[in-house]
Amino acid sequence: MSQADFQAASPVSRRNQSADVIAPDGSDIRLLIDQQHGAGRASLCEVTLAAGGVSRPVWHRTVEEIWYVLAGHGRVWRSPEDENLESEQIVDVGPGDAVVIPTGWRFQFSAEASEEIQFLCYTSPPWLDPDEAVLVDSGGLGNGTV
């Protein structure tokens, strides 16, 4: 992005009340920061999954993500691309927890039955390709419900 493009970019983003898009994993996405705000190497969105929801398992071709849980409780399953079952992980998460989703790792997440889960998702490089997420046959949290 050139300096002129950066200076013309909107300096502030406002969160939309409703989702901007549904992610390939089935979660609701609210876009917060991307190229139109001057970000050239990363993006930021808010992810929400309804109470009791289980995302569809996916992996990303090029992006790494860092999640920061804002509200709710849930579980995150992640597994290296080599599918070594000894390396897969399932962790419980709640407000204040952060998780890395490395490039190429399969992952899936769920929300507790009593509350939605909401987290910030920092993505680097920025999400640009609609084919970035690839669905996988199965995940460590069972079948997706969304």
C-alpha cells in the first residue's frame, strides 16, 4: 500500500451489529481492520459462534491466526498438518485466553451450551482469498453443527 493509499484509508473501523460474512467453518465474522483501514500485512475480525455450536473443521493455506477470547467459554481442537494424533490438542478457553492457529494446522472450535463464544482473530497475512480455508473430513470435536 502506498503512502497516499494509507493516508486515504479510513482510520477507524466500527463494529457492525450483524455479521459481515459467514466463515467457511460456519462462524459469524465481523470485519474490523483490513486493507481499507491501512493494514497491509494483517487483518482483524471478531468471530462469534452461537451457544452449543460446533464449527466445521478446516485448515488455512497461507494464514496464521491468533485468537483472543472476549466472552464465553468453549473448546479449541488443533492438529498439525501431518495428522499425528499424538500432536493434536484440545484446550478449554474462556475470556482472557489466547490461542495460535499455525498455518496448515487443522482446527475446530465449540461454544458451551449455555453461552456463545466471541473472540478477536488477528490474521497474518491478511485474509484475501475466498479459497483460503479448506474443509477437512473430521475434527477433534465431532461433527460441525453450523
